[in-house]
Amino acid sequence: MMLNMMVTGTDSDRPPAVLAHGLFGSGRNLGGLARRLGESRRVISVDMRNHGDSFHDPDHGYPALAADLAQVVQDAGGQADVLGHSMGGKAAMMLALTRPDLVRRLVVLDIAPFAYGHSQEGLIDAMQAVDLAGLRLRSQADARLAEHVADPGVRAFLLQSLDLKADPPRWKFNLPALRSQMPLLVGWPDAPKASFTGPALFLAGEESDYCRAPQAAAIRAHFPQAEIRIIAGAGHWLHADRPEEVAAAVSAFLG
């Protein structure tokens, strides 16, 4: 099964760029980067499995996510520059480690090949607790979700994936699969032990705790050519916090 894809830009002498979003997101989340890179190449933004308009599957481990990206790259010509944020960044790293022939350059946003101790099950609980019956307006959905999620920014992010046109309204996520696979999502497989020796850029938010010293050591263990750069004033969603700075850094690195 193929991932749902959105294409920006046109073919050029540069390889296509494949963009992979994070948990509870969709391909639209990286739209600013897609438009910037699309000025000089074809850009393929994907909905990862169990997200957006892509297929649902009980397996949401990183080998499966990397295999999805591999199929996209192969169908796009056999090699691409690959960028991923958070969950998508781990999938992109797994692709680079297991199929380095498919990745020319790698860009990872605020994540490392590292097993984190947090969980996002609370947001799954919140979404499943919302009564979706009779919802027609985004403001109505926001009011109901606010009973479970205090942060308006997080609510706005999640509500991008609420399909109000469906009857009844529905979340586009495969929430049962994401819940059951959460230990895999926040973790990192013991394998592969391989390294990706190609060019790699890791951008980390200064206000995020996803890429501190232990995570930087893990990055260098797997990606010896990695350049790790800190984006001042940015958190985990650094491409939203500092869009121009992130876009400029990615564009310059990918050439």
C-alpha cells in the first residue's frame, strides 16, 4: 500500500525531496518547507501510515515506517533527499541506516536515534474522550477538546486531523494502533547497528529537550558526518517556531 502524497514543485537536476511529519501530524505540517524547497525541485510530502489520508495498519514500528518511505523514494526515481520531524525523523533515520542507497542527504528535525522516556498516550486519551456526535464547526470541536487539553496550540494542531465532513465526524488517526505501538514510537530499535556515512543535518530546538548531550552522542554513533545545529528560540516544533531560519538552513544544506 502506498502513502498518500502531496507534490510541490517540478522535476529538476536535483533529486526529489521526501518530507515525513511527526506523530499526530500530516503532510501539510511541513508545508512551509515544501514550498521553499519546491522552488528548485520536486517535493513529496507524505501522510505517514495511520495518519491523514494514508492507510491504517496495526504495525507502526520504525522498520515499517522506513519501508513506506523506501517505496516512495523508489517510485520517485531511486534516490532522494529525505527530511523528517520527530516520528518522521526517526523513520527517515531508519531508512538511511537500512537503505543508504536511497538517501542522498538526510535532514532530521528535533529527534535522535534514542529511546525516550515520555509517552503521548495522554493525547490519545483526550481525543478518544471527545464526543464527536453532532459536531459541525471547528470551534465546537475545540471547546470539547479543551475539556481534556489545556494548551490551545496543541488543540489546534490535533484538530487539523479531525474530519468534520465525515458522518459522523472522525479523527483521521488510527488511534488504537498508535496506542498499542507507543512503546515502539518513543523507543528506538536495538538494530540496526549500521552507520549512515552520507551528509546529515540535525536541527534541534534550543527550548526542546529532545537533543541534549546523550541524544547528540547517539546521533554521532549512527551518523558520523552529522552536523548538529541548535535553533535559538525554538521548541520541538522548530519549523513552526522559526520557519524562515529552519527553511534557510535546510535549503542551504540540500543545495
